[in-house]
Amino acid sequence: MDTTSNLVPPTGPVSAVLDSAHVGDIEGAMGTIRLGDDAPRRGVRAKLRTLLAILGPGLIVMVGDNDAGAFGTYTQAGQNYGTTLLWTLLLLVPVLYVNQEMVLRLGVVTGVGHARLILERFGKFWGAFSVIDLFILNALTIVTEFIGISLGLQYLGIPQIPGVIVAAVLVLGAVSTGSFKRFERVSMVLVAGSLLLVPIFFLSGPNLGEMATNFVLPGMPPGSQLSTVMLLIIGIVGTTVAPWQLFFQQSYVIDKRITPRFMNYEKVDLWIGILMVIVGAAAIIGFTSATFTGRPEFGNFTDALGVAEGLGKFVGPGVGVMFAIALIDASIIGAAAVGLSTSYALGDVLGLKHSLHRKPWEAKGFYAVFAALLGLAATIVLIPGAPLGLLTVGVQTLAGVLLPSATVFLLLLCNDKDVLGPWVNGKWLNLFTSVVVAVLVMLSIILTASVLFPDITGETILSILGGGSVLGILVGATALVLRRRRPAGDAVLPMEHSQRLRWRMPPLTLLARPELSTGRTIGLGVLRAYLILAMVLVVVRVVQLALGH
């Protein structure tokens, strides 16, 4: 029997939030909104003050996405292929917005983190899987952040061991103040630091006309090997749309205490963040292209340190220093955001207190997980002879493997009427997201195959894309036919705007576990088998490479 067709706004103090610290005033870096202050904002000044108080989640998650791994991927694209791959960034804009808007909606409407929703709605296996794979992947991702910090310190001539330790302590200190507002203020300073990429861009003397053309006209680098370029494009997708972003933003908007009343302001925050991440990525590709084009180093990318040295040599010593500082800044933001996404997820699933509003002694498990991740990552980076390059490859590949499953569950949750009520996805959003999932699955298969078979050819990649596209169209057509045959009685009835803004998900204990259709059960079973097989194969291959086989 359907229980959601006549949804009414929950009344009274009943709430689904798992930590009482998630209810209260919105305490942003640049303003405060009192609990219950739902008055209309009239006039530009009032709306701007509200926006300043809300700003933060979208900016931090997006700028945090331009982390050490992104620096490596974008500089490789610029140094090896110039600006010919800029068009990939433009294609990613709608994907970024749709994914993050869905988790934003889940956060403000439910008050419950992503991992806990997966556990409650899809069972213990998927709940445990989402947390365990997030923990492993995030731990390795934080290692790459400290690799970035290490490379930046190396260029600046700062000793690696004390420099990495100080960076870890600073990140831990920023997170552990016991004040959400103080953490967000530190984060916003780091976000401002990412703007160092803009003067580097203009000082390098890029070809703006060529960049504008390559932004809007898709093309492949002339004379390049198709398989190599395709894998780099997949790397750009993987570093721009990462699984940790989903878990972090949903939990962070909950911790900031944002409600549906301020949904539109948070969407503006998200758009500003997307603009910053695209501008930053384009700037990196642009200035590396301008710096190395026509020089022997063009097409011979090594790492971010090599880029800093090239900038210092060909543009100016000060520019190399600015790039190194920007790299360290980006790595610190990334380490903080990725670590918090893990702490939030474990707090959700294990029932721990998990809020930046709490002092460390009030949420020992939450802060202990964060500190352990930082300590582990810093230690690995400082181990002499550690296979840091292989770790980076492994992180990118695992992220590519896991991203489709994260998007699948995001889509399912955003169509769960018990969870989102009148906030569920519309049919066009579902169609677009389904296409995104299909593309991500194909890219994930290609990425996994490239690790197992390093000599994969461009023809094989095109075959996977072609076969996957045909299969996706068939599956989509079948789903559409089945949907049309389904009774219309399970639709959510229209709701007045004021009621919609007050509607929140009831406590999880009051929700019945959804009944999965046969098709959905089979689909999740296939997804489970693919994820387990792909992860095992990737880990085996990385271990073989580490051992020299």
C-alpha cells in the first residue's frame, strides 16, 4: 500500500536528524541566521546578507575538488595536449550541478547523511559497502593530498618531514576547534587562496582566442594516441566528479543546519562553487599549455613539481612559487573535506555524535577518525621508497570504479517518496541522471580495463563505448515501457509552496523499508558483482605493479 500519496508536512518537534547539534542557528563564516527565522527577504541587501550566511558548502566541496589529484590531471592535459581538451570541462558543468543538487536536496530535507540513508533504505550490505569503500578510497585520496603538499614544499625548499607534519597539524587544528563557524572561516580563507591560479594564468600569456574555441568545440589532440587521450579524459571526469563529494556535501549542509527554506540560496552557493572549479581547472590547463607549448618539455609531463619548475624557469620564479603555494592550499582543502566526509559517514552509520559544532571531547569518535586518516596519510607519504605514483593511479581507478554505484544510489534515493516526499526528482532530471549513470559505467569499465590491460587500443575503447551505448538504449527503452505500464496511484500529489518548504523526512524508524522490484533487485545484484570483481582486479594489478611484475 502506498503511504506517500497524501503527504502532509510533519509538525511538532519530531525530526529525523541523528545528532542534536544539527539543529539550531545557521552559523556561517560570514553571517548567522537564527533558528526559526523564515521571514521573507525583501530587498537586495537582505537577500545578500542571507546569501553570505549560507555560502560555504558549495564553495568548499567544489574548490576542494580541485585538489592535488586535479592539479596533476589538469597540468598533464595542458602540458601534453595544450588546450584541446578544455571542452570536457564544459560538458561536466551540468553533471556537477545535477549530482550536487541532488545531495543538497537530500541533506536539507532529510537531515540524515548519505551513508545512513543507503543503510536504512537498501540494507546492511550496501550500507557497509558504502562506508568501507568510502573509508578506503578516502584514506588513499588523502595520501595523494599529502603527496601534493610534499611536492609544493619541495619546490619551496622546505624540508619534507617537518613540513608535512606541520601541514597535518594545521588541518587537524582547523577541524578540531569545536566551532563550525571557525572551521568555515578557515576554509573560506583557503578558498580565497585558490584564486592564486588567476594571476598565474595571466602572467603565463595564454592564447585566449584558442582557449575560447577549444572550450566550445570538442576535438582531439592532433597526432595523439586515442587510447591515451581517452584515459586522460576519463581521469578528468574522475577527478572532477568524485564519490566523496556526495557524502561530504550532504553531511555538511546538515551540520550547517540549512533547511528547505534556504534551498535556493544554497543552490546559488553551489553555482558559485562550480564556476570557481571550472575557472580554476581551465586556468591550470591554460597556463601549463602556454608555458610548455613549443618547448622540449611539451608532451613530457612528469608531475606537479615539474610544472612548478617549468613555470619558474619560463615565466618567472615568483610564478613558480605561487603555483607551489596554490598546490599546497588546494591539497589542504582537499584533505580536510575528504577526511570530514569519512568522519561524517562513520558517525551516521555507527550512531556517533558527528558535528563540527561539538568540541573534540564531545565527539571523540568523529574527531578520532579524522585524526587517524590524516596521521596514516602523512606517515605513508614520509615512508622512504613508498610507491606514491602507484597509489595515485590506484586512487583514480578506484574512484572511477565506485562513482557509478554512488550515482545509482543517489538517483534511487532521490526517487524515494518516503525520503523526499514532494522533493523527489522530476522525469527529465531522472532521464538526464540515467544517461549520466550509463556514461559513468562505460567510463568505469574502460578505466578498469586500462589498468588490467595497459596496452588497450583506441579501437577497443570505442567498441566498449559503442556496445555500452546500444545496451544503455535498450535498457532505457525497456524501463520506459515498464514505467508506462505501472499504475499511476503512487504519484506524489501537488503541494502548496509553503507546505513544501516545511516538509521534512520523518524519523527513519517510522519509515518502512522499500520493496525492490525484480528488475531493480537484478540490477543491484549485477552492480554488486561488478564492483567486487573490478575492485579485486584493480587491487591485484596495483600490487603486481608494486612488486615489479
